[in-house]
Amino acid sequence: MADKEMLVVEYLKIYFQAHPEKVPEDTDQAFSLFQKLHKKYKVKFIADFKEKSEKFVDKYMDDKKDIYY
């Protein structure tokens, strides 16, 4: 889980470096924004990862020509 959180942190760092005008001047507001976006993107990232994993497993298990023991 920590790796996924770090990926989201890196994504947010890149985003805010590209768009510094989106960072509020007030430190409390900026911290609140960072927390909100981190949670939002972490949930989205985990959901996307779960969906892709499920599709991979489904495709692997649905392959009729292979025999699984």
C-alpha cells in the first residue's frame, strides 16, 4: 500500500510543479487541498489497479486451451 501512496504523492508533486498557481497561499488551505487530492487519487489509483488486476486474472483463467491443476 505504501508504494501506491508514494506514486500518488509523486503524481501530485508533478502536477503542482506544473501548475503552481493552483496552490493556495494559505498553508492550512494548501494542506487541506493536498490531503483531499491525495485521498481522491489514491482511491482512484487503487480502483484502477484492482480493475486491471481482475481483468488480467479473468483473461488468464478464461483461456480454454490451458489446463490448470
